[in-house]
Amino acid sequence: MIKKLALLSVALIGIVSATGCATPGYSSKERGQQIARNWDMEWKMAQDDVDSALLLRPMTSLSRWNIK
């Protein structure tokens, strides 16, 4: 019984390591591109929050504070 369990666990580990844990719908390159795009968008949103908090944006005619 212990030998069968050990053989089964070795086979399962072999299958997982051979196939990997990739997302089935995307290749590793496509998945990497999605992750990079998400990181880029998150960074841009964080920069936008910092600029807004420090009032670093230039005044434009589109500002809500431009009252005539």
C-alpha cells in the first residue's frame, strides 16, 4: 500500500513538473504581456494619484476649478 502511494505521488509530481502550472487559455508569452500591461496601468494610476495629491497637474481650461 505504501509503495503504491509513493509511486502515485511520484507520478503526480512528474506530471505537474512536466506540464507546468500555466494558464490553459494563454501561452506564457501572452500571459507575461497581460501581466506587464496590468503592472504598467497600476503604475500609471499610482502616479496619477500622487500627482493629484501633490497638485502637480498644470492648470488647464478643462479644470473643474476654472470658474468664469
